[in-house]
Amino acid sequence: MFLKRFIPVRSEDGSALVAVLGVFAMGLILTTLIVSSVVHGLGFSTFSRASVQSHAAADAGITAARASLYTASNCNSQSTPGIYVSAGSPKYRATVERNNGSGWVTGCPNALTSQVRISSTGTAAAPAVSGVSAGDTSTVQAVYQYIVPGVNPSGVGMYLHDGAIIEANSSLDLSEGGNTGLIVKNGRLDCNKNNGVINGSIMVRGDLSFGGKCTVTGSAVVTGHTTLGSGRIDGNLTSGSVSPNPPGSKVGGTYTQNAATPAAPEWVNITYKPSDWRTTAGLPYEVRPMPSSCTLSSGNLGGTTPGYPLILNALACSGGVSANNNTTVKLTSDVVVFANKFDFGGVNSLSFTSSSTASHRIWFITPDNGPAGDKSPTCASTQGDFSVKNGFEVKAPIAALLYTPCAFDGKNGFTWNGQIYAGDYSEIKNNPSFTFVQVGAAGVDFDQATVTPQVTKPQPGGLITMRDLSAG
């Protein structure tokens, strides 16, 4: 009997275990990925929700703060003046800042404010989860114009739409006008006699001719031809052409040949509209007719109530407004004089002063009754120039604005503290002295060349910018 040889067979139980462990590990990985994906999705979903909620809350803060600025003293009556904190949902904290012309300051607007800025931080009602918190808070910032009743200063020192001649010991201080103190919108600027000095910068959309020894201490932008003759530009000159060419030492800075037309404010019409003229409290000016003599006399001039502004309506004076020789008008308040003509050309020594040490303003206005928005002066046949003679004075603390669609005839010398806006070609010569003080006029913005709505109380105006500062 044969015996069978036993040959052992290798067991595969261990291999099966390895396979099982591999499948288990793969399951754990997949499970982890699924859980991670779910957690991430939950975090993203709640982030989106929180971000929407926080932005909505921040916007609500902007809306609430802006609305409150329509109510007098509301801003200052907050627990912390100028800061609005919601009592419930939506949750926000909004801070008000003002700009009075010299930068942003935290606090409520006042009579000098031109812009307000509101920064609002909103908080989500349901914060995000899974460690995602970026959308829990959002900050939004909005800047608005701020409108106060009364006259808002605007404009350059001299706006001479059709040009002018400035010569013979003329001294014009336009240095407060920023980049440009004198603008010729559509004409030429001439200086053909000696010693005319323009302290500041000018823009001439036409030709500039210095036949005499005239000087611009700032820079000049001229779209046409510049004839320097015996004159000089201390700063830079940009012009379509120049003689002599090159100008050499007649230009202290750099000469650039460029005939491109620079942007300049358009002419804006001012009409007789007493309702535009209001105090900073929103009250209308007093209105009185000019005495039938149509002549200014020495003595006080102002509202019936001392200090209250007055509109003097002289439009019925067919020959315009005049004055007696050696007249001193003492202003007790701000005064607006409307007339179709101001004929002071035959008057020796006419002065406008303050009745006290208080500063006052006076406006000489010949209405432009041309088509609304025509962007061009219209001097009607029934209207005339603003003319002055030796001894005409408007001195500090009085500031005056002249607005006429006709011409300014100042060929006999004058002293002026304020602004001049004239439509037709004008004359400024024979020892005149001019100092720019920004006065502006009611119902218009000379810088933007727009008619502005008048308001009866301080309030926010149009939106300038709105931006999302952060989301976290």
C-alpha cells in the first residue's frame, strides 16, 4: 500500500484581511471627505446668509442716519452726538462726519458744512458657523452733499464771458481763486498800457495780448494766440501759439504749445426770484421797492429789522440806479439790489461800508432774462452796463458781487472786494484795485454752472459716493 505524501497548502486568510482593511480605510477617507464637504458647504451657506444680513443692516444704518439729518437737532440729541446705534434688529452703528471745506471731522453738520459722510457697520442677525466669520459684519460708507439755506459761496474772482481790457496800473489780487482766478469764456484779454498786474492764474478761451508791460504772477492757459510784447507770465504758459517764439524769459515757467480747449464753467442765468434768497434759518429776505428817485443816498441801508437782509427792487427804474456825489452807503445787513442798469459813471466818490465792525455782503444784479439754460449772457435793449468813476469803493468788511449780462465799465478806477461776473466785453483800467472774496449768489452754483434748488432748512443733498469699505 502506497502512502501519499502530504504537501501543505498556503492559507490566504491574511490576504483577505488586508483587502478588508483597505476597503475600510477607503470608506473612512470617503466619509471624511463627505463630512468635510458638508461642513464646508454649511460654512459657505451661512457665510452668504450672514454677509447679506450684515450688508442690509449697514445700509439700514445709512438710511436711518441720513433721514435723521432732515430733523433739526436730531443728530446732536443722540446719546453720543453724531453716532446712531440701533436698539434692535437690524443691528448697526452709524457715524456722521462733516466737511466744512478743510477735511472730515467727526460730528454733526452745521451752517458751514458742504458735505456729510456716514459710515455704518452692520452685524448679521445669524452669524456664520464652522469658523467662517468674514461676513458677520459689513461696513458701508456714503457721502452726500449738504444743503443749507442761504447763499452758498461759489465762483472765481472775475468771470468775463466775452473778454476784457485790463491795463494802466491795474492791480488784481486773484490769489484766493485756487488754480484759476480769472476766466474769459469766449473772447480775448488785452493789456496795452503799462503796469497791469494780475496776481493769480488765468484762463483765456481766445487770444491774450500784452502790448504793454503787464504781468501774470501765476500761470496762463490760452486757447488762441498769446502776444507777450512787454508782458510776462511768471508761471507756466499753455497756448495755441505765442510770440515771440520761443518766449524765452517772458515766461518764468514752461511754455507748452497746445490749442486744446480747456473746460470752463458755462454762463448761468440769474433772474429776479426773491424766493431764492433766504437766511441760514430758511426765512425769506425782506423785499422793498427802490425809492422813486432811483438814487442811493448817504446813510444806513439794510432791513427794517437791524441785521435782517434786504432785497431792494429797482427794476422799475428805467434809467437804472445812480447815486449822488460823495455818497457813503453804510450797510446794516446783507443787501441785494436788482436793477436793469447801474449808472455810477458820473458819480465822484461812492463808498459802501459797514455801519459797524460787522461783515456784510452786497449784490448788484442785472437779471439775465434770456432763454433758460442757453449758457450765454443776454443783455437786453432795456438794460445797460455797470459803470463806475473815480472814488467807487467796496472795502472790507464789505464784500460785493456784481452779476450783469452786460458789461462792466470800470475805466475810471475803482476799489472792489468780492467778485465780478460780466457778460459783454468789459473795461478794467486806470488804477483799479480788486481783491477776490468768494461771495456767490442765491439759486446758482457758479462752479458747476447750475441752478440750485433753494431749501428752507438744512438737509442732505444728492449722493456723491457710496462704497463697501469692508466685509469682516
